[in-house]
Amino acid sequence: MKKLRIIYYSPHPTHDIVSEVGYSTHQRESIHAFRQLGHEVLPVVLGGTESSAVNAHISGLSEKAGNISGIKKLLPLWFWNALKDLKLLKHDRKAGKQLEQAIYTFQPDMIYERGEYLQDSGVKMARKHGIKHVLEVNSPVVEEMAAFEGPDLLRFLGHSKERKKLKGTDHIIVVSSAIKTYLQTFYGCPKPIYVAPNAINPKKEQFNTGTVAQIRSGFSNDIRIIGFVGSLFPYHGVDLLIKAFAEVVARYPNAHLMIVGDGSIREGLQKKAKKWLPSQSYTFTGKVPHATVMNYIKSFDVAVMPSSNWYGSPIKIFEYGLLGVPIVAPDKEPLKDVMEHRKHGLLVSDNPTELKDALLFMLQNPESAKEMGACFREKILQQHTWTAQASGILAAVSAES
């Protein structure tokens, strides 16, 4: 494949590439992977590419939010959301002008765009200048916005923009088979769609043996740690994990539940743990520095993702898998894109009883658990690094051309 000049375009006003969150990691690692493959990449990322600028922008947004919080309480939610949509539409025009300037100066062979809600300037500029356009779809953005933000008079514009992008782009990349099916059924998208699940950078995501030993030193040698790492929000299903663990620890007293992370429902989860679990059988670490997360994962005997949404490809699973830790995860399409039940881990429904049975199996069959962990680790190293993902995307794009 010839070396390409690629503009990596991300029009969202706050999705930067420097923060330690999922969308930032995805963008940052995708850019790095394209470069590792020898291509020249110009990031046009409206959310920011430098820590100093991003921090200043976040500070400004926080101050502005404080100034308008009183006004917001006086407005109905649908009206407030419509105002935010109008602001996004205005932002997209600004983003398009910035992209066009980059096209003039960089003369790209391709625009690779991370699709965002109400933003279609990437497709418009690609068509205007006759440049190949690749659209990456990470979620059903309109439905996702409705779930997060609530009612909105202008949401129909979101669907209109999505249809225009899907029609106008040359190639479509999605992070899960679930999104592929959704685009084909809901929008009637007739174009070929390439599924490229999220991935991991093995060289970056490392652990320190001494730190892992320090974490484990607080427990006796016979303790088996069942762990979760991530944000404590309702859709991650940590309450299901606590409920299932109550039955596990009753039958396996040497089990210990470790919840690593923080979030909006942490206090409620701690109350449930206090009510349902023996006092010495669980730990909430709170927020830990991102640099130490892999050390906690490596200290687990079983790593759990209790639940997830129907469409997303969770980076957490690749972090678990890279370290060879046996995994219990949701039996949902994005997980089945990368894991085979009983070969790479155990996939279960959002049911405390199934989750309990899976955890007990892992604890009572440690050799089988280790084999699954090792098998998934090998698959990740072969197929699910960011470089492998980028190579597959470019090969698919080339084949479709």
C-alpha cells in the first residue's frame, strides 16, 4: 500500500486527544497507529491536541456553566437541549472552515473522520474538494444523545445529518457488529461496512511487579480477588456484581471483591455492599491514577465487566485480556465480536445468578480460567492492537475503492 497523507478529523468541540478517557485514547492511538504504518497524519481535532489548551478550555467551560446554572433551572429541558443543538450546528460550520484550511495546506489523500452528533462538515468538505472520505461510527449518536440528555425539539436534525453522512462518505468503519446492523436496518445503509473493534497498545499498557505485589500484600495468600476497573455509572452494572458476589462469598469465603474507580453512584454501591456483604470481603479503592490501573488489574484473579450497552466496544476488556486475567463479561454483540465463550472467557447475561455461576466456575476451576485468559491474551496481541486495527481499516478501505 502506498503511503498516504491522512487528515484525522474529529469535529466534536470537547473530545480532545490528551485526556485519559475512552474517546481520547481511541483517537490518540488511531493517529499513532496510522503513523506507525508509515502514513503522514495531520490531526484536525477541535477538542484539542495539547494538554495546556484543553485544560484552559475545560476551565472556561466550568466557569461558564456556573454562570448559567441559575438560568438553566428556569428553562424546560427540551428548550435547553435545543439551544445546545443550535450551538453545535454553529460549531460545525466553524469546524468545517478549519478543516478546509487544512485541506488547502496539507493536500490529503484521505479524510478519516470520527463521526459526531450533528457534525457533517467532514463529508461536505470531502465532497467539495474531491477527497476520499472515511467515516468512523462509534455509537448510534442520536439515540445516545437522547439517553444522556433527554428530550429535544431538534433531534430530528440529528437523524437527517446521520443519513447525509452515511450517504456522502466513501467508506464506513464501525466498532461493533451491533452498530453495523443498526446502520443497515435503521438508516437502510446499503454500503459495505467494516467492523473494527477497539484495541490496545501493548507497549504502553504495562504493569509493575512490585506495585502488584504491594496491592496483594494486604491480603493473605489464599484470597482470590474478583475485580472491576472503571467508572461507577449505572450502565456498568456494578450493582449486579455486588449482588452476585454476595452469593459467591457465602460459598467461597476466601473470595474478595475489589472495585477500582469512582463515579456518580459510588456512594449507593457502597451502601449496598455494606448491606449485602461481609465487612472484610470487599474494597472500594476510589479513583486511582491511570498509570496504576494495570497494576490493579494484574492483581485480580478474575476480572469482571458486569454489563455494557448494546453497541460499544469496551477498551476495558482489552486491558483485562492483555494481562491474561480470566474474564467474565456480558453476552452482547460487541463482546462476541472479539471473544468466544469458554475459549477466551465467560460471557453471561445481565443476570446476577448467571454472573454468580460464572464467578464460581472461575474460582473453582483455576486451570481452565488461566487457559482462557492466556488464549485471549494471545488473540489480542495478534489481532487487537491499535496497529493491527489501523492496518485492517486501511486494507478494507483500499479493497472497497
